[in-house]
Amino acid sequence: MSDHKQHKLFEPALVSVALKQAFLKLSPKSMFRNPVMFTVEIGTAIMLIVTLYIKLTGSTTQGSFGYNLAVFIILFLTLLFANFAEAIAEARGKAQAESLRKTREETPAKKVFLIGEIFTDEVKVVPSSQLRKGDIFLCEAGDMIPMDGEIIHGLATIDESAITGESAPVIRESGGDKSSVTGGTKVLSDKIKVRVTTDPGESFLDKMIALVEGASRQKTPNEIALTILLASFTLVFTIVCVTLKPFGDYANTPITIAAFVSLFVCLIPTTIGGLLSAIGIAGMDRALRANVITKSGKAVETAGDLDTLLLDKTGTITIGNRKATHFWPANAVGKKEFFEVCTLASLADDTPEGKSIVELAAEKGIKASQLNVEDAVFIQFTAETRSSGVNIEGVRIRKGAYDAIRNIVQKAGHTFPAETEEKVKEISSNGGTPLVVSQNETVLGVIELQDIIKPGIQERFERLRRMGVKTVMVTGDNPLTAKYIAEKAGVDDFIAEAKPEDKMLYIRKEQEGGKLVAMMGDGTNDAPALAQADVGVAMNSGTQAAKEAGNMVDLDNDPTKLIEIVEIGKQLLMTRGTLTTFSIANDVAKYFAIVPALFVTAVPALQGLNIMHLASPESAILSAVIFNAIIIPALIPLALKGVAYKPIGASALLRRNLFIYGLGGVVIPFVGIKLIDLFLTLFM
Amino acid sequence: MNSEITGVIVTFILTLLIAFPLGKYIAKVFQGTPTVTDFMSPLERFIYRFCGIDPQKEMNWKQHMMALLSINLVWLVYAFFVLLFQSHLPLNPDGNPDMTPDLAFNTAISFLVNCNLQHYSGESGLTYLTQLIVITFLQFVSAATGVAAVAVLFRAFAEKTTEKLGNFFVFFIKTITRILLPLSIIMAIILVFNGTPASFDGKDSIVTLQGDSVQVSRGPAAGMIAIKHLGTNGGGWFGANSAHPLENPDYLTNMTEIIAQVILPMALIFAFGFFIRRRKLGYVIFGVMTLGMLTFMIPTLFSEMGGNPALAHMGLKDISAMEGKEVRFGVPASAYWQVMTTIISTGSVNSMHDSSMPLSGAMQMLGMMTNCFYGGKGVGLLNYFIFLIIAVFISGLMVGRTPEFMGRKVEAKEMKIAAIIALFHPFLVLVGTALSSYFAAHHPQIGWAVQPAAWFNNPGHHGFSEMLYEFTSASANNGSGFEGLGDNNIFWNISTGVVMILGRFIPIIGPVAIAGIMAKKKYIPESAGTLQTDTATFGIMTYAVIMIIAALAFFPALTLGPIAEYFQLY
Amino acid sequence: MKKYFLPSIKLTLLLVLLLAVLYPALIAAVAKLAPGGGKGKTVSVNGKVVGYENVGQQFTADKYFQGRPSAVNYNAAGSAGSNKGASNPDYQKTVQERIDTFLAHNPGIPKEDIPAELVTASGSGLDPDLSPAAALVQVKRVAAVRGISEQKLTALVTEHIQGPLMGIAGPSKVNVLKLNIALDTLK
């Protein structure tokens, strides 16, 4: 996670917004969404009426005015605390999103006006808010990019640090998978022509902000199931409290309304009920802090369940791109000649590999500019031929994967030289990538490309394995190379010589086995697989199609981000589970505080049940409701930060959390209530 | 060690030694693999043919429940009318009268639902014919119904993704022919050789040694007493149930009866593990249930063996809690029985629970409030399954995964059913008790056969316990009672009748529905992140969920009953 | 639901026959081989049935060993316990009265020696047994009334003690009816 933008948990500005929201959220209409807290609101209203009744009539049957007022105030605070928790989570999420959005508001845009079929050079400067989807604008060195868009012409270095926090500039260019630019980033060099891809207010960030705000936030399936469970607890304790009235009548034990309401509020799971939506929002917020925009809360939840991750080799497992390291000409071929042919074959190859071949040849003294390429017809790489090259004056130069070139050579009736075949295998088994070069369907030799595995990646995969997540490396390499790298990096499986549809097939196969699969992608041809995957993370630099297809967008374009996303998802679920456990475990102590207090006046023998030796029935009840109220703000930091995930296996994790939050949930309120009672006795 | 304590330990060990192989056997019976009782198959084939049942036809969970409810409805109507007109039917040597409609309603439901709450006394309330064709018959079929229902659970988790969950009638009939009937015959023979009557002769008149003329009730009791325990039914032949010296003549029969009622609930847990090929899960469930049993057993043993402090105040040195207990069993064996019969929903008694110490009374009620430690025939495991699903849900979250059990996701629909079932039992008990408390407090003179003011055999908190116990027992389908309660009147007959029937069928349909829905779901293979449900940690979690949900809801009510009585007495 | 009713009715008929007719008949037939022929084990004195071995009966006279208090006065046509709770004041009064009665009939026995079972009612109201202590505590009274030596009576009681099952499980007990029959034959 990039630390540079971490806000403090309670920033004063956000707190004041949240405080205001906490009051606004008291409206029954918005409380109704949360059944647990809604019942607390009803209880609070009842206490208000009782308190007013005592004040107006001077009745003494329900206890003193001060006591009832105190209960009312504490319950009211309980509501505010719960609302505050939700509001602060919303405020933080919104602030985070806003800070990303702010960068792009109202920057001047150089809009290109289209007349007829041709582009005029007429460029007018307009405010960015006037740009609409489909408009075209220009950006030159020093310009701020006004809107999200796709480069349709040109290449530029761009400073994306405003969004990613990464200071190193990146290159974006038309065509290919790195054609997207984001509003708010800055062009450092060159000039690009960009087509706007979204209308104002509809960017992913806008959607994310709407998601954080209460209005469009939908409960996830898991949240719904948990709400049902919490509602049923609330219902059980409603029955417990209502039936207590006739029980008390039979036992000649009058129970005050304040005692009833306090018992009820303490027993229902207000802690988790009050923090539930904050936890959900905080999950999306944490994703955003990791520079991942999620399109739904469900996606974050699903991430916690992932079984399989599909990772591209390049950029994820290995540093950047493969580089040419050696030229291995066949026996009968001269070195110089081979270097030249290699350079020719790679001149039009804009891939990093292609460029590295030209660079390596340059080191060996071949100047690309000195080669005659006037009549050259460049053949682009396609997934089908899996080779590229050039035709010059009837000479056909091709370079490509071993089997692709072998096909060409053998189809022409020529033999594949044994020593080259030997070399190819040697390179592959060392984890390198062999590129075979042919001229007029005759093998000239082989270029060795080598991968460099990222430091520390093995440990990350090991961590994933302990989390129960299987990693799959996707690579265009041949199986031998793929296997070597897979073993070296410690991934569980690999897809070699992968065509775009292979990812799709693999995802389908895993899903049929009941597994949840995530993948990361950027290209348009990744879009179907991104849509098929349970969690599809598109890189922000990727094409619009990819971004539309996935359910998350990574602003950092960092392929290892998936690992963080899984942990964020798990944290979200764990926070819900542990706080539910804590909340319910608290009931034990609250029972021992309130139940003796309810009956002790009528049945003095029940003093024996007052194991905490609380001072008086009133102080016992007040202590319990005060504890119940302050535990909510006390746990807000945990709800926002999430419970730390440790990949120690499910059973060990359960043991750990059960010990901390289960046993802790039983013990802490005993201590807390006793302390509050001691404190209260100073005043009562 | 004291021979009375040894007796209890030996009893438990013997129970375990019988239950384990029995579990293996039950798994085989439901799998249809060869067993020693295959000689029964011609009888079964005859039954299928006569009744027009196709044993090969597999049912989904809804069809299972339809069949179950249909046949139960037939029995309810049948039992109600036979009881209503029993004096006009043969085999009534003691000339006992017809039942009143409200009592017949209560009794028919009570035995239909395997509860066996008895608002009558066997000696005078039933005829030999109704003891057999209503009571004994229902004791067999209600037990088999519970087992047939839990068999759906077995099937649901034995296969990966399926809708076909076996045939209700096959499970039901095999439970009778392969399990209940053979075991009952063995047990009845043990009983008759130890002095339990089995003949059709009526009451005997004798002149005692001292010269008093008394009558002694008898009858064909042994067969009924066997199934009463094996089927976790609990309804006695005689009024005093298994405290009666003819129903339970000596320590050997006492051991036989208490073992008989526990073996099948226990065996079904092991059978579940064997059937779904996850023995360890079976052992963990067994462990949790045993822990639950001990949670109630240990305080009960201590409180009962501690004696009644009121006797010490009167100057006695021996203060044994012998009120309501029999010398031939002694205090520990009675305390052991009190706990077992309440946790497993048998409800037969060998001592009068109304006279047990307050803390023991609380434990008995908690046994029925949790109602899933071993639990009733089939339904114990079904109840446990509900808590297990809730535990799976919470612990699944705690390890950072959306919850799943046996490779199936637990989602909102299952949670909804589980939550309803979990709160249904407290709802029935508390609302029922609230209703009776209301009448007792506000309308004590209402003109029912027994006025609310006269309901109680004991005043104050103990009187409250009598009501609480009655509804707890009815809803848990247990059938034991704080029998001092004057319950043969329209209020108790109708209210507990309704509670019993709801407390039976809703908690059967709920878990079976969950199992059926989950069986249809896509199977998810396990990974290192999957929560293991067959570990001690998860077991503890389940235990905590049961205790917190099932026990805590009743805490205020228990406080006004046995807990208040406890603090007053000590 | 309708398609299940016909098989259900047929099955019910068949099972009533199997479980409520054939099964009890089988048990009744086997019981003929058991002691008492399945009618309960009776005890006779001089060829006359005086009771059932397992069913307790009332002894009020001081010359007999007396069984436990009974909520049904040993009327074996029915059966019941007192169902009194431990804290019930009425119940405590009843127990106090039983203690007083016992002390009046057993002079010389200190209050703290009274076994609890002699002042508490049994569960069935038909408890046929006493613990050895509860029988022995009555020796002094019976000996005085009958004019038999206490040693001889103590020996008789000891003779009638039935130990735990297999010597390990359960309490020891004395069958009151059998003890009193033996007492009558003791001259």
C-alpha cells in the first residue's frame, strides 16, 4: 500500500463532517436500513417519553428523573456513536476519492474541432467540464490531461504521480495496451491526441464515490446474511424482554421501563450492528488507499474468497521484460550477417523484446540506421503465426517461437539444423526464451532472451499458498521456459504459449470446479476473460474495454496488486466476523450486570448473582448501557483499519480470533462495567 | 471409589461401547450395504408391495417433508379418535374412562411428536389397548420419523451435488425393521426377566403383610418400556414412570433403560460421520455434545449429591436429596438420569424432577433449552446442525472467507432458515410461559378444570419453574415435567399441545430444507483457506454458539425460577 | 401431498399390526418363561401372596421395619412422588413433622442419626427398599418392641443387604418386605 497518502484515522475536518452526518442519520428513514440500531432508536424514543412523563407528572414509579434522563442520554449517544462510525467511514472514503478527483476539475483543455471528414488544426481551449465522450483533445509537454481518454495518435511520457504516487514517468502511446490516460496526470514530453472515453460524472471514481455514499450502496449478499443473523438475535432478545413483564408480574417483581429498555439495548448486538456499514465502507476505502477502484462492495468481499489467481508473467513475476542476451548463429552462418538479419527482423518490432534485440546488435556494432530498408514490408506479429519479420527485395526474414519457425521451415521442405535445436532446448531449460530467426525458410540461428525474476516474489507466493490461494502464471513462453520460471518463482501452475482465449478456458475450467478466480489484464483481448473472472482487475493504463469488463481498476498498474486485494477482502470479512463474535460474547457480562439489578429489590437473595458487586441496581444498569455505548467508538479504529490477516491457516486463525475476540469479548465487559460502576459511585 | 459413582461411570462407558458399533451399523443400513439384519428384507419387500411404495424412487427434500407430514397427519387423526373412545374398545380390564377432548388432543400430539408429555396417569388414564395401539405404536413410528428425517441430512452431505436424497418411506421402514424393533425385543426380554410385567392381566388385589388390602397395577408394560427408551419417547406405562418399581425394578434395568435411551442418539452422530465418510467430523460433533452433557452433568451431580441444606437446618446430618428418589438407584444414578433424559429429549424419569435441587432443575431445563447435546431421535442432530450452520457462518467470517460447510456456501437463504429455527424454540417457551404467568398473576380464579391459583404444587419461584419447565419440555419435545403442576385442564392441554406440534415439525423442516438446498449447490473443493469443521477449535466455537444462543435467551427466566430458588435456599 | 396419503394409511394399518399386536404378543409369550410369568414377582407367606417383591408396602406398626414416606400411601393402584420442591415451606414443615414422629417412636436415637430417606418421600411412592443405614437405625426400636436382642436383629438386617450390582455399580439396599417376613419368622 502506498503510504504517502495515508490519512490520520480521525482528521479534524472529516470528524466535523461526520459529526454533522451522525445527527442527520438519526432520521428513522435512514435508520430503518439497520434493524439493530433502528430498535435502539425506538428504545431511545420510549425513554424520552418516560423521562418527559416523569418531569411533567412527578411520577415516582419509574425511578428518578435524573436516572431516566441519564439512560435516555446514553442511549441517544449510542445512536450517535453508531451513526458517527458510518459517517466517518463514508467521509474518509469520499475524501480519498475526492482527492483523486480534485486533480482533474476545471483544467483547460485543448479541444480539437472536427470539420467534415478531416481534422483541422483548429484547436480551441475550453474548460475540461465541457468535454464529452467522443471529443478529441490535444496535450503537449507541460499540459495537464483534462479527462480520462484513449490516445489515438502519438506517444508521450506522462507523470502519473498525482494518482499513483509513483514518481517515475511512464510512457503511453496509441494502439496496443498502454493507450489509456487518466485525467489529472501531466504530460512531460511529446504530444498526443486523445479521445475522451467518459462523460463528466461517470468516471470510475465518480461511481466509486457514489458507492461510498449511502444512497447507491447496496448490501452485499454476505452483509445481508449477517444482517439476518443480527436481526434474529434482536428478535430473540425482544421476546426475552417482552415476556419478562408477565414473569415479573407473577413473581411480584415490578420492573421499570428504563430497566427493560436498558436490558434490551445491551443484549441486542449493537456493537456489530452499529459498525457493520462502517466496516463495509472501510473495505472499499482500503482498496482505494491501495489505489484500486472497486466497482462494487461485493467485489472486495469476493476477493477474500479467491482460490486462484491468474498472473501475467511479465511485470508480475519477472521484472519488466525479457532482454536479448546472446545471439547464437547456426554453424554455417556468419556472425555479422546474423546480427544484421536479427536487427532487420526486429526493426518494426516495438515490443521491449524487439527493441532489446536491436540494442544488443548495436552493442555488437550493427547500426540500424545504416541498413537499407527502403522497400521493406514489415510483417506484424499475430497470435496465430506467432512470428514477425520483414520482406526486403524478395528476402523473407522471420523471427519467432521455435515451433512457429520450425513449421515454416519444414513446410518449405528444409531441415531444422540439429545444433540450433540443441541450443533452443538449452536456452529453454535455463529459463531463457529462444527466438529462432529464419531467412527464406532457412534457419540462421537463435536469439536468447532472458527473464529476471522479481526479488521477494517467492515469499509473496508462499504467503498466498498459506492463504489457500493457488497462483497461475500466464506466459507466451514455451512450456520448458515457463516451467523453469514457474519453479523458480514458486507459482503453483502455469499456462505456457498462452493465447488470449487460453486464459478464458482456464478460468472457466477452474470455475466449473467451484473455484473463484481472479485475473489482471490490460488489453482489449483480455476483456472477455476479465468479465468471466470473479474478480477482474483492469490496469488503469489498459484499454477502455478492459476497464469496462473488470470489476476493479488498479490505478498503479501494478500486477502484484492482486495479492493486496485478496488480503483486503479477507480483512473485510474477518472484521465483520470478529466484531460479531465480540458483540455477542459481551452479552454474558451484561446479563450479570443487569439481571440481578432487575430483580434484586424484590428478591434480595439474588444479590448472590451480582458477581461483579456493582454498587446499586441503578449504577449497574447505567454501567452496562454506558459500556455498551462507548464500546462502539472504541472499536471504530478497528472497524476502519480492519482486523489484521495472518496467513497461518484457517484453523489457527479461528483459534486466534476466537481467543482474542471471543474470550476477550466475554472478559472485557466484566472489567469495563466494573470500572464504570466504580467511577459512577463517586457521583451517586 | 464409591460404588454409586462407579455405577454412573460404568453406565456411560457401556453406552459408548454400544453406540459406536451401532453407529457403524446404522450407516450401513442407510447405505444399503449387507448387514446382519438382512433377514428382514422379505418383510420389508412385503410392506413396500402392500403399501404401494416404490423403494427405488428417490425424493428431493420437499417430497420427503410432504411424505413425512402426510403420514403424521394420518397418525394424529387416528390417535385422537381412538383415545377419545377408548372405554368403548376392548382390552380395558381396569375399566378406565374415555379421555376428554382436550386431553386426547394433548396426548395424541404428545406421542405423535415423540414428546410424551403426560397429563394423565398411565394406570387410570389409558386402557391396555390404547397403551398398545396408540402409545406403543406412536413411540415406534415417531422415533422412526425423526431418524428418517435425519437420513436426508446424511444423504445431502454424502454426495457432491445432488437433489436425490433417498426415499422417506424406505428410511422410515428400515429404521423400524432394522433398528428399533430388534433392539426393543432384546431390551424387553431383559426387562421381563428382571420383574417388569408383560402379561395382559388387570390389576391384582392383595392383602399385605400388615393386613391392608391394596391393588397393584400391572399390564403388558415391558414392550412399551423398551421402545419408550430406545425411541427417546419417555412416556411411562405407570404414573411414576421409570421411578416405578415395576417399570424399573433394579439397578440393572436402570442401567439398561438409561443406556437404551442414549445409544441411538449417540450412534446417529457416529453414523453421520461414517455415512458421509468424514469420521472425524462425527467425532468432533460427539466431543462437543459430550462437553455440553458434562456442562450440565457436573453441576447436577454436585448439587444433588450435596443434599438439601434445609434438612441440615432441621438438625439432620444425612441431608441426601432423597425426596422423589428411589433407594435402589441412589442419588448419583438419579442425577445422571436427570441430565441424560433432558438433553436427549426422552423425558422419562427415575426420580421426580420437581423435587430435585434448584441447580439441578436449572440444568434439566438448560438441557431442554439447548436440546441438541446428543438430542432426540434424529432431531438432536438436526437441531445441532442449525447451530453448526450459525457457527460456520460466524467462524467463516472470522477466518476471512464467505462461510461454507462441506464444500457448500452458506448464504442468506440458509441463514434465514437457521435464524428462524434458532429463535423459534425460545419464542415458544418464553411466550408460553408468559401466557401462563399472565393468567396466574392476573386471573387466578378463572373457571378452568384446575384454576390457575391451584396450578402450583410449590409456591414462589419454584412455582414459576413448574410453568417454565412445562413449556420448555413441550417445545423441546422432551415430555418430562415438574409434575407437581396441575396440568390436566384446557389451558395446559391446548397450549402445550400447540407448542409441541410446532416445536416438532418446524425444527424438522428447517434443517432438512437447509440440507436440501445446500445439497443442490455447487461443490467447492477445499483449500488451505477453507475453514475446517472437524477440528476442536471449530467444535469449541459451535459449543459457544449453542450456549450463547440457546442458553442466554433463557437466562432472565431461569433467574426468576431455579436461580432465585437456589439463592434463597443456600 | 395427496399421493402420499394412501400408502401412509396402508402402512399405518400394517405397522399397528406389527408393533402394537405382534410385538407385545411376542414379549408376553417370552415373559411366560420369566420369574413370575410376566405378571410381576410375588412373595408368599404360607402359600398366601402377601405382596410383590418389587412393590413397596406400608408398615405403620413399630414392630416392623418401616419403609420410606410415600406420597400415595403405598397404594399401588397408582404411583407418584410428592413433587415438593426443596425450598417449599410446607414441605419443610412436613419433613419436620416426620422427624418429630420418628424421634417419638425411636427413643434414644439422636436427631442427627436419622437418615434423610426416612423423612423424604420416594419418587414412586412404592419404594420397596431401604438403605442399610435406614434399616439399622430402626433396629433399636424393633428390638425393644419385639424383645429380641439388637445383635440378632442387626445380623438379620445385614443378612438382607443386597450389595451393588456386580459388587461395583450402584447402592446397597434392603428389601423391606422380605426383611419383615424374615422378622416375623424370627422367634
